[in-house]
Amino acid sequence: MLLDKNLISYQKCDNFIKVKYDDTFLIIETPFLRIPFGIKYLNFNNKKSYNFQISINEEYNIKSKKLLDFIFELENYAKDKFKDESLIKDKTFVSRIYSSKHSPLITLDIKDNTLFKDKNNKDLLLKDYINKSFIGSISFTYTGIYYGKKNWGLSFKVNSIVIDIKEDKKEYFTIFNFK
């Protein structure tokens, strides 16, 4: 997807800059992708939260490469747009993309009202997927740009997760069936 930067608008709030695209929220939908480490529970300053990482494996799914390129584009545009902004000028940018010798990973945050279902639309329990790898399709919103005392970055909040397969480690190499 090519991003028309003229359609992006920003609204500054306390510790957050809301982002809209063509006067609406930018919602991103993924194909079924691997979540290799499952849902992670975080406890930061006595606030519980959850996140997970999507594995971008270009060999199995060309759409995942487009998603990775799109996230890079969003990050690069935000870094360029706000590089001289006093709110974040002396802060460190924290990317949502983690690159390693293996497939890159994109980190997403789970909201309290995130829908968690299987592909037959049956409700699932988030706790059953903590630290358990799975294949899922994700809908998430680029809500804005956060900034704290030391860091800043893009905020992605998950709207829904549709689970296709809960992985069993012994089946690791047999479950990939991307179409």
C-alpha cells in the first residue's frame, strides 16, 4: 500500500499524538501469520497489559513483506515529520519492528476489548494463548504516536485476533499452509 502522506493528520494530546488517515482511523488487516511466542503478559508500573509479535516470513507469504514495508513506511514518515518537534526531539525512537537473523517481528498491543476468536467465530480465552505459539489473522489500528520521558514510537492497538491453528511444537514444520 502506498501511503498518501497528505491524508495523514495529527492531533496533539498529553503524552500522545492521535493519528487519522483521510479523517478516519487507519485499520490494518493481516493475512494468517505466525505468532511464534504467543501472547506476552506485561506488568509495567503496576499496569497489566498484553502484546505479541507477528513473524514476517517472506518465503511463505508475500503479503507479510508488504505489511513489513508498510510499517517501515509509517515509522519513517513519523520520524521525518517529528524529528525537530520539541515534544520528542531528545527522546529515542522505539521501532515496532525487531529484526534479527531470523524473520523480522512486528510488536502489537492488545486492548481490553480486543476480540479473540477462532476461524469459526467461537470466542477464545486470551489466557489459553499466553506463551503459546499460534497462527492468526490480526486487525489492528494505528492509533497514534506515544511519547514518554525517554522514548517515543508508534502505537498499534489490536482490534481482533482470529486464530487458525494453535501450534504444537512437534508439528512446527508441518503447519505452514499459506495460500
